[in-house]
Amino acid sequence: MQYDRVYSFLISQLETGLPSYLTYHDAQHTKNVIAAAEHLAAAENVTGDDLILLKTGALFHDAGFLQSHEEHEELSCKLARKYLPEYDYSAAQIETVCTMILATRLPQSASDRLSRLLCDADLYYLGANDYPEYAEKLFKEFKKFGMVKTQTEWELRQAEFLSTHHFFTSTAIKERDATKQKHLNDVRRKIDEVLVHHKINKPIKLIEDALMMIIGVLFAGVALKGFLVPNHFFDGGITGMALLTQEIYHFNLAVVIIILNLPLIILSYFSVGHRFSLRMLVAVLLLGVCLQLLPDFKLTADKLLIAIFGGAFLGIGIGMVMRAGGALDGIEVLAIYTLRRTSFTITEIILAINIIIFSVAGFKFGIETALYSILTYFTATRCINYVVEGIQAYTGVTIISGKSEAIKYQLVNKLGRGITVYKGERGFLPGKFEISRDCDIIFTVITRLELRKLKNLVYEADPDAFVFASTIKEASGGVLKRRHQH
């Protein structure tokens, strides 16, 4: 067995062929495992061919990362079977090496002496004083592969692994077990600190949500009592149904709103979740109390002002309650429930319900009232969108230009946005269909407030650039600016 030659060959492969994002499973890790294997072998009286085989197993145990991080143990064995015959390893010796490599797959399962030694050598760092440094490197890898997302998630994973892991050899147990336990205690302490911090912040968040819900209910109450009810205006959704019922049958508005929403609150428990349904119940009850306590008052008789400001107040109120995790109007819950039993979309279902409401309003109270009510509904809807999504709603922008390099520079360095580049073709114009050329198609996500600045930067680089934008309902991650979330 020509171990020194195969060592030189494979270490060179690892040093030049492993991806740079492998911050833990790099060539140095392999060297560390070989050194640990030699140390354990000396302590456990492993010599001769067994020592060479052990070192060979350590050399190849993570070689599979040259091809993929998934199922890397099997890939390592394939590489061992491919290369080791060239260095005078017999078939039986190669299978011994592969048995050791496969034993290192987590959770480790070692059935022979050499496998136990390699397993302990592979995870010898768990009991090292510099374990936190290795753990940080491994965290970066796990995050890269999407195996963990947050530091807390990583700490929990470490705690679980450290608490269930055990060394096989007496030497490793003697030398590393106590320090490994210390690291486990340190990790658990960090987790406890995070949990305490979470417990402290949770009541604050609940107070913030409660205040936002109360303010939202007050806005909605003022909209109903000060604008819509005294002027016989209507809205869409369940609120519109309640207003229509109150106007036709003269029932108590607060009672009607609660009664109409109760079935939807129950539905939301099963279709959305208990937390949402509880907050919706609280919000609806608060609105009922608010409507009972607020005196009747008429802020204006101007129909346009009623439609605009009544809708705005109502939209702001509903939006704030939604930001607090609840709802004042169960129309979307009804739409979701109906969606699962029909082929219609949520938008179509809500539209159909509102058409019925405004048609009845037009029939009973005149077309003018119905039209102003539609304006009220439109205003409320827009205000809800602004409150829930924020004024910085995201916009996806696609740019096609022959001067893409200059535009990339502008977007990244002057606008401060990340970009995605697709390879495409441009041309294919009428009369010149056969003429085309390769181009970069640039895509980025910005807020709508930044759209004008983006266009200025793009047209500064290329006045003939083709730019189109589309609204994005939700975006996160990357270099997007974070909005404060309530």
C-alpha cells in the first residue's frame, strides 16, 4: 500500500477541487482527522497495515465533497474504489476502507475496531478546546446548504447532537468526553438566554398588538358612526352586509356585525388557525363595544368626503387590526372556505359577494348611493393595502439592454440592490425577425418609491433600454430593506 503517494494525490485534489464555501469540510479538516486517527491509533496500539488502512480511511472519508455534499460517504467510497487500486491496495483492503467511511455517516454506527477509531477521529473536535471555532465553520456550511436558517436553530441542533453523541474508544472518552460535556452546557446556556429573551419580548409584542388592535377598532368605529351610518353609505364584505341589514331592518349595528362574523370566526379556527380566530373574535367584540359606546355623530354631509374619508378611516382601522394578527371583516375567511368547494378564485368570490351587496343597495336606496358606496369600498381597500403592506410595497423590475454591464453597475453600486441576470436574446423585430443577438436580462426587486430613481439610473446608462415593472405581493431575504413588522 503506497499511502504516502495516495496522500499527496488526494490532498492536492482536496486543496484545489473543494468549493470555497466548504468552510468546515475542507482539506484541513481531512488533515486534522488523519492526525486524530494517528493519535488514537497510538493510544489504542494499532500498528502496521491496520494503521495504514485507518489513515487511508481518514484520508478518503470526506473526499465525496469533491462531487457533492449529499450522500458524500457513498461518493467517498466510489473515489476510494476508483483510485486505491492504482496505489497497490487490494480489493479486501479497499472494502475495509469503505466500511470505515460508511461508519462515519451520522448517526455513526461502528461495528469493528478500525471503524470505531475513525468515527472518533472524525468527531474528535467535539471535545477540543477550540470546538466553538469548528462549530462556527460548520454552521456556515449548514446555512449554505439550507439545513439551518438561524443561529438559534443551529444552537438547538448542536445541543441535540452533543447530547446524543458518544465516543467509541476509551481514549477518546477519557480525553474528550468531559470537555464535550462542557461545550454542551455552554450551548444549552445560550439557548436558555435566547428563550429568556423571547419570553421578555413576547409580552411586549402582545401589548403592541393589543394597542394596534384597539386603535384600529376606534378608527373603524369612527368611520361607521361618523361617516357611513348617519349618511346611509355602505361598504363591501361582511361590514357592508351588516350596514345593509341595519339600514333595511333597523337592527342594532353592533349586534349584527358580531352575529354575521361569528360563523366566520368559527370557520377561521379550522381554515386559518386558533390564534387568528381568537384575535378576530376579540377584534369583532371590541368593535361591537365601540359602536355601542360611541354616540351618534355626523362629521360631514358631503357625499364625496364621506366616501373618501369614511372609506379611509375604515380601511386604516381594518388594516391595523390585520397588522395585529386579527380581522374585523370575515369576508376573506368565507372566500377561502368557498374556494375549497368551488372552482372560483378568492377574488371572484369576494367580487360576487360585493356585487350582490351593492346591487341590493342600489335597488333599495338608489344608484347614487350604490356608486358612492363602491367608492367607499375602493378607498377602504386601498387604505388596507397601504397599512398592511406599507407604502414600500415591492416591485419587480426587468431590464433588457445592450449596455447591461453599465446598468448592472448602476443598480448594484448606486441603487444598492441585488440583481439576478438571465441569459437571453434580443431582436426579432418586425421586418428583421432573423436578426437577434445575445443579451443579459436583468431582474431586481425594489420598493415603488425607488422606481423613479431606478429608471433614471437605467436611462442614464442606456436611453433605449426596455424596462417593465410588476407588483410583487411579498418578498424577503437577499439585500431587501427590511420593513418594521408589527
